[in-house]
Amino acid sequence: MPTYPIAGKTVFITGAAGGIGAATARTLHSRGANVVLADRGIDATSALARDLGGDRTLALSVDVTDRAALADAVGRTVDRFGGLDVVFANAGIAADPPATIATIDPAMFERVVEVDLLGVWRTVRAALPHVIAARGHVLVTASVYAYFNGMTNAPYAMSKAGVEQFGRALRAELGIHGASAGVLYPGWVHTPIAGAAFGSNDITTRMREIAFPSLLGKAIAPTRVADAVVRGIENRSARVMVPRRWAPFSALRGVLNPV
Ligand code: NAD
């Protein structure tokens, strides 16, 4: 039996128009949750809300770097559903095109950190009083890149490592209030960002093969991540890893850090 059943809970999802966010919204909705679909554009989230049926969905246009927009979105969530129990802070971008630290456009570097790291903090902060009041749960999306340096997406890796530590700090703090937090670590998932973030070169290909031998070189379907997310919320898990089994990090030594 899950310790924190999801039916009837209100879940605020950022990046809800994307591969992992939309798949998770569908799964949560099918399990009886109210889902708030927050993403940059309203068209995709509105279409998803229509598809799911209107009564337990709310589509909102929110940029996670914008504190005022987040405060407004949280207010509208509470007005609509009477509270906010769970946050899935999942919106993310990668430097596109991937580039080295020496050559990347500085504005691109800083935008990735702004969305992937500060966007998570701003999302969580806006919702936190409600999560605490509800003794709810927060799940933040990190990445395999919290650990591995792919050599072409330093702002992404730097942000995801930060998200991991933020999630740990949050878990410690929320525990005092009877709430909880966890960190999601997707490996390699079949969504648009995967091409941009991981690129496709000898190093990233080797990394996938070595890090995730169970995938046999194939990306995971977002629905599999969604199932893991729901399990992670319902069990208030500290870590949600998809796939569950990764090679020991030592196996990658020499592949990712050739010098
Ligand atoms: P995706 O590109 O399909 O979805 C990302 C979503 O975030 C998009 O809908 C996009 O519009 C939204 N977004 C981007 N910037 C935003 C902003 N400023 N405000 C609001 N929304 C914004 O990719 P995905 O794979 O579904 O990614 C979801 C999360 O999973 C990301 O944090 C990503 O870093 C992480 N992740 C993905 C993989 C993978 O292999 N796909 C691996 C590890 C981690």
C-alpha cells in the first residue's frame, strides 16, 4: 500500500507540455489526481487539458523563471482546487546547440542555469506554503547529468547537480513539517530535449551504452518515467531513478574524463 495515495491530490507540474511532464500528467490524472499543467505556451497545455477532460485539469501559461507568473499560477491553482499538495518541478532546457565552455554563447549558458536551476527553486518557493500546509510532496527533476559530465553541456550538468542538492536540502527541511521531497534522475528518455542535451557524439553514445546497459542503446519511453514518478510520489521516495539500475559510476571513468 502506498503511504501517500495520489487520488484526490492536486499536483502542480512544470514542463507539463513536454515528454516527461505530459506523460506524467496523463498517468496522474488517470489515477484520480487533479493536474495543473504549467508550461511556457498555453496551446500545448490547453490541448492536453482538453484531451484529459476539463474537470480535474487546469492549463496555465507559466515561465518558471518568472516569480510573478509562478505566484499567479499557484494562486489560480488554490482558487480552483482548494489547495496544492504536490509539486513536480520538471521544466528544463539544454544548451542548444551543445557547445564547450570555451565556445558557448554566455547568454545561452546563463539561460540554461536560469531555467534548470533557478526555475526549480522559484517554482518550489512559490508553492511551498501550500505543500507544507498539506503535508505534501515535492519532486524535482535532476538528471543522469547530475553525475556525468558529457563535455558539451556544462550549464545543464551544473544545474542538475544543483537541483540534486536542492532536493536533498528540501527533503531535510520538509521532513520537519511532515511533508517530503525527492529527486528524479531520468537516464535517457525519448523526448525532444534528449537530442539537444546529450547530443550525439562518440562520448555520449559510449556513455549511454555503459551507464545504462539494460537499455541496450535505446531511449526510455516517457510513460515509463511517468510510472516511476507516480510510485515515487506515492512512497515519498528520496530518489527516483529511471532506469532503476545504472552501471557503477566508476565504469564511466576514462570515457567521460579522458584527461
Ligand atoms: P521536453 O523538452 O519534452 O520538455 C521540457 C518542457 O519544459 C517543455 O514542454 C518546455 O516548453 C518546458 N519549459 C522549458 N523552459 C521553460 C520555462 N522557462 N518555463 C516553463 N516551461 C519551460 O523534455 P523532457 O525530457 O520531458 O524534460 C523534462 C525534464 O527531464 C527536464 O528537466 C530535463 O532536463 C529532464 N531530463 C530529461 C532527460 C531525457 O533524456 N529526456 C534525461 C534527464 C533529465
